[in-house]
Amino acid sequence: MQTIDNFNFAGKKAFVRVDFNVPLDENFNITDDTRIRAALPTLKKILSDGGSVIIGSHLGRPKGVADKFSLKHILAHISELLGVDVQFANDCVGEEAKVKSVALQPGEVLLLENLRFYAEEEGKPRGLADDATDEEKSAAKKAIKASQKTFTETLASYADVYVNDAFGTAHRAHASTALIADFFDVDHKLFGYLMEKEVKAVEKVLNDIQRPFTAIMGGSKVSSKIEIIENLLGKVDNLIITGGMTYTFTKAAGGQIGNSICEDDKLDLATELVQKAKEQGVNLVLAVDSKIADSFSNDAKTDFADVNRIPDGWEGLDIGPKTEAIYAEVLKASKTILWNGPTGVFEFENFTHGSRSVGEAVVAATKNGAFSLVGGGDSVACVNKFGLADGVSYVSTGGGALLEAIEGKVLPGIKAIRGF
């Protein structure tokens, strides 16, 4: 497989799929440019070789052309970071994009308008009536698949080489993340630096395990993490289940959880997962105490309670000090750590302590020689918020992609380059 370090882009045009799906405020100012900065090494490598760059990305989830999702809002910032006056094509497959891509000279950069303005990018029909018949749905799917091929071929026609540097979309078999690779031979399609690092980090944490291996799984719903948890049970030594999921497990064990979030229809599943962990010799670590509140608010009245004795009218919004100490002890002895999901409602300043303590414990373990991978939007937000990102081994930019990789799934964006 071709690598970006070994490829000479001199005189070549590279279509680079990036993930510039960055958050914008009401005035279209970027509030976090992490994803853009993460792609800079790849873009600068191509330019320094004497190549030119055609950037493809999505922003948000538009259902057609919408100004608020236009990539023109981030054009100036990309130009500033690259140190190049980036050109813009206001239609990714329009005449302007074709003309500008043909005219592109070495050292120049062209940003295409939001790829998802076209349904062909995702390959899913839009505008179907709720009462559409099966025949109508089938016809619409066939039509979008046919036009998707033309859409993909048009994007591929702009460039001599395809570079995928968008791990955050690697789990999608979209036109620009997977299908486009078919239009380039094995020597002219490759991962960018970010994608390379992401793939290596995931493979290390799942396949090159130094033990003890501890996974921290947060989040509010057990249902959204079932496949991940089941896959991890066959790999980890310790599994810390935290966040809102705590209360489903606690109630399943007969605990009193007050008004805490709980999936009542998943109580049997929680019990089954506890049993599976026991059968596979996995140390399943659950909270023993919680920081509770009398309402879901940063300004609520707070207290601490045993996790299985939360009074009616109160809800658990973070872990308590006893649990923090237990988690820290497990992490201190770990040599491989995967962290996905906070311990509580870290968006509220009064309920950040648990997530911060976990982050600090992960950093301490990393200093002691552990390999630590932090991934999933909220976990990444945690380490960034607490200034801990530089203290862990790797912070993944991919949310859904990372989770599907942890589940053991083959990601289309990776398979399109590697062939497996």
C-alpha cells in the first residue's frame, strides 16, 4: 500500500477528503478548529512537494443546499492556517469546480463546496413522501445509486491521486470517503497523516495490547454501547462502565436510583452483561457513589449518595469521591487504556470533577508507560476542556468511526485504500 511519506506529489493534483465538520457559532465563527489543524500536515506535505490540493469535506447534515452549512464560512480560516489564498468552488461538481481544478497550479489549493449538498454523496434518496410505496422507495434508491456513480466519477476526474485524511467519516461508504478510491490505482490512493495515525492508534489499542488493558465506557445509554461492550469483554482486563449507564446497571441490581436516567427496557441486558463479564474473567467496575442533584441544572442543590441509595426527587449527575478513587486505582495499574465517554454531565461546571479526575488518572498512567487512546466526541471535549490532551498517547478525531472500529467492524474508508 502506498504511503504519504513515500509519495512525491510534485506536479500532481490531489483530491484530499478531510473532515472539516467543525462547530460554528451563530455568526459562523469557528469555535473549535481541531479538525482543520489535524489535517494541516497532510495538506502542507502535498504543497511542499510541489503538488496542488483539491479539498473535499462536509459540514453538518444538510438535506440540500443551505447557506448555514456552506464551507465558504471556514474558507478564510483555512487560508490563514495554510498560509495560502485558498480558492473556492461554490458547487462541488459544477462547471466552476471543473474549470478551477483544471487551472489549478502547483502550490495552489481549491476548496469545494459542501459535498453533502448532494444526496449522491451519501447515496440516500431525499424528498420521499412518508407514505411512499415500496416500489417508489426502490426506484428512488436505484436512481440515486446511478447518479452517485456519475457524481463520484466527476470528483475523481479533478485529480491524479486520492488522499483520505478523514477518519471521522471512515465508517461511511460515501462517494468521497470510499467509492472514489475505485477510480484510482493502488499506487495513487493513500491515507493522509491523520488517517495513518488514527488507524495505527486503534490497531494498537485493540490488537497490540499491553496488559492490564482497561476500557472506560461512558455515555447515557447502554443500548448505544451494546456491541462495543460485548466486543471489549473479549479483550479487556478491566471494564469501567460510567456516566448515565451506571444507573441502568444499578437498578438492574436492585438499587434505588431516584430520578436518575435509566433504560428500564435494558435492565435484563445489564444483568446479562454483568454475567458475561464474570464468565470471561473481566473486572467490571461500576460506581459506588454519585454526586446527586435535585434537578438537571448546574445551579441545582447537590449532595453525595451511595449509587444504590439515591433519594426520590434526586438524580445522579456525576460520580462521587469514592468512585473516583476506585477508578484511579484501576487506571494506575493499567498499561493500555481506552476512554470513551465522560463520567457525568461535564457540560455543567459543577459536575466536571469526576471526568476531570478520570482524565488526570489516565494522564498519570500514561506518564507511567501506559498507551492511552481517548476517543468519542465528549471524551475529546473533556481532555481539551481540562487541558489534558497533551498528556495522553493519542486523541482520536473520529467519533462514530472509532466506535465502529472498537466494535470490530471493517470501516469502508479504510478498506477502500487497503483492500481489506
